Amino acid sequence: MLATRTRWKSVALATATVLVGLTAPTLTATSAAATTTDYDSTYYKNAIGKTGSSLKSSLHTIISSQTKISYSAVWNALKATDQDPNNSNNVILLYSGVSRAKSLNGGDTGDWNREHTWAKSHGDFGEVTGPGTDLHHLRPADVQVNSIRGNKDFDNGGSTVSNGGGSLTDSDSFEPRDADKGDVARMILYMAVRYEGDDGFADLEPNESVNNGSNPYIGKLSVLKQWSDEDPPSAFEENRNQVIYDTYQHNRNPFIDHPEWVEAIW
């Protein structure tokens, strides 16, 4: 069942406007409105009402209960999670937004491969079952665009990435196209909550650096927060979360269901 989310800030504003007969005021960028979902009384029940480290700890416990898949199984999983809603033979590629045939998975020019949004060298977890195969941060991407992104941190600015759909890059960072910025932010922050160093893998954390190397960090947190706020979850992202939950890992990305939890934790 696809989670139904209600944004209470928007509902309250609309209701107040109707009641008093006034024109709605111009809104400036603020943190994400509070939401409710169909999973709040079940899946998220131990997290509701919490903030800060208490919320992060509760979410870690909740989402750590998952089914893990092998790296080879990721290929077929991505063909389902990232299926083009307008063409069931294709997947939508991260960063470029291109719709490409599912059959073109591989390592050649014109193919798509498995992008680790949290670069696998940041924490040195590679492709092992666990963080290396977690579908909540693995996405199909054009082979060449994926190579250009490499293991760079995320930040604003740079020069245009060829065939990158408007993505930018410089020597130490990568900026996805606008339509993928929130997706990237929520994937990174999911990883930071899911992998806390208590299961044999590194404690993954976002920070303000763009030169993290092999350390288990990815930046820039302030930019990721901005991206998450400015690019809220799309229907595609919500459906992807649901497919992973229903069919593969049986855990959810809480920042897709509750975008306001980004600010509540960080």
C-alpha cells in the first residue's frame, strides 16, 4: 500500500484562508511541513513525536530490520524499483533523467549501471551485502555520468556534465539536476541513519566537507538539507520506496515518508 501523506502546514493554511476570506500570503522557503502517513501507527509508531538523537536512534532501530539482497540481485531489483511509469520496458536514470531500456544494463557506453549514491569508497564498504547492496541508495545511472560523479561529495556549482540532464561537477563535488536533488539528499540521509556502526560496517555520517576521501562521511549536509526541502518527494520516489518495502528489503526510507524529519534530526 502506497503511503498516503498529509502535509498539515499546507492543509491548515488553506483552511484558514477559506475561513477568513483572505488571499493566501506569499510563502517563503521553510523547512518541510509536518506530515502524517498510513504507517505512523504501525511501522513508525516508536518514532512519532521524537526529535534529535532520540528520533535518529528510533528510526535506526526501525529501518535496520530489513531483508538484504546480493549485489548481483540488484540488477533485477532496479528494473522494478526504477521502472519508467510510461514505459515498462525502461528504467529512469538518476542524474540524467533519461528513460533507457532495462536490457541495456552493463558497463559499456550507452549502458546503465548501479550507482552507489553514498559512494562505496566513503566508508570502504564496497559491494558487500549490506550498505553495498542497499536499494535505498542504489539507482540506475548512465555509465559515463556515473563515472563522472565517481566518489565525489555533493555540493552546488561546477561545469555542465555531458548528457547529465543539467547536472554540474567540479574537481571535488557533484550537483545533480534539480529534479534529483531531493532524492539524492534523502538517500544520503537514509544511509546515515541506517548504518550507525553497530553491524560490522562503518558509522556513516553527513558533514560539511567535500574532501572526505575514504572516510565514512559525505557532504555537504547544509546543501543536502536545502535540496531535500526544495525538491520534495515525487510520486516516482514514493513508489520506489513502496516497491522496496513491499517486494525486496521490507524497510522504508523515513525521509520520503516524513521529509520534516530531516530538520528534526539535523
